[in-house]
Amino acid sequence: VGVLAAIAAPSWAAFVQQQKLSKAADRVYWEVMGAQSTAKKEKFTKSPPTTIQDIDSSVTVTYPATMIQFDYRGAVKTGAVPYRINLSATDSSKQKCVVVMTILGAAKIGNDAAECDALSAS
């Protein structure tokens, strides 16, 4: 039993870390989409929050220097497009990102460094 636990523990820890990173990426994505929706609904300029509740402390969220803003139509008002928010696990090399790809505010979650780079380049 001890040998089986020694074999399974590292893969279980990696799985748990990947789940925390995925949950954080989903949370950031929905905060960005929520800011866009609120801007349209309330008819005013809105930015997503830079501090988001319910993100595990083992996940680091890095925003660009210039914060994105959505105008009353939900379009990107300020901030460069593509706009990339990086997420990384502090105890592994795993990475995800949320990228606002168009001026209309279309966004997607990138699941690894290569996909994040591809989304940011388009």
C-alpha cells in the first residue's frame, strides 16, 4: 500500500494543482466577461477587477500594465488588443491565460504557454 501511495501522490498533487489553475482561469474569464456585460447593461465604461475573490493562493495572476476597459457597447475602449492576463501555478510550470482577442471583446482561455502565445499573436 505504501508503494502504491508513493507512486500515486505526485500525479495526484499535479492533478489538484491543475484543477486550481483551471478554476482560477475560469474565474478571471468570467470577471472579464462580467465587466463587459455590466458596461453594456449599465451604459458606462467598466474594467474587470484586479483583485478577484476565490482564487487559490498557489495561483499567481499577472495583469498587463494598462488595464482594459469596455465602453457602453461592450467594445474595448482602452487597452491594447490582444489583452492577455497570465495565470501560473507557484509550485509548478503550469500556465494558463485569458486573452481578449478583438476590439469587440471576444475572449478565450489558453490552456498552456504555446496556446497563450498563439492567442496573443492573432
